[in-house]
Amino acid sequence: MRDEQIERINELYRKSQAEGLTEAEKKEQALLRKQFVADVRGNLTAQLNNIDMVNADGTVENLGEKYGNKKRLS
């Protein structure tokens, strides 16, 4: 997510607290928030998929290869 989009989320929040938002602004805010959450989840998933774990026997196991391709239940 670009800095401009994050700043726009913050602008809409401040405006909602000060004077309220129009319906179009509410929809824009919801869309931006949804994109932000999707980006955070994607980044976290990528980080977790790159974790290597050293087992007691000395072998190295990539957790992304072991668990990363499983589908979410929700």
C-alpha cells in the first residue's frame, strides 16, 4: 500500500471524527481499509512462509513449504 493511500485513510478517519463522512467517502474508506488489511495479511504470510526451523536432528525445515500452502478455514 502506498503512503498516499495510508494518508487518505488517516484523512478520512480525522474527517469522520470531526464532521462525518458522505456515503461516497464511507465506501472509499471501507475499500481502503480492506486493501490495507489484505496487504498486511499478505506481508505476514510471506514472512511466515520464509521461516526456516532447525530440528533437533540438525535438519532445516522451511515452514512455508510445510504449512504455507494450506487453505484457510474461514
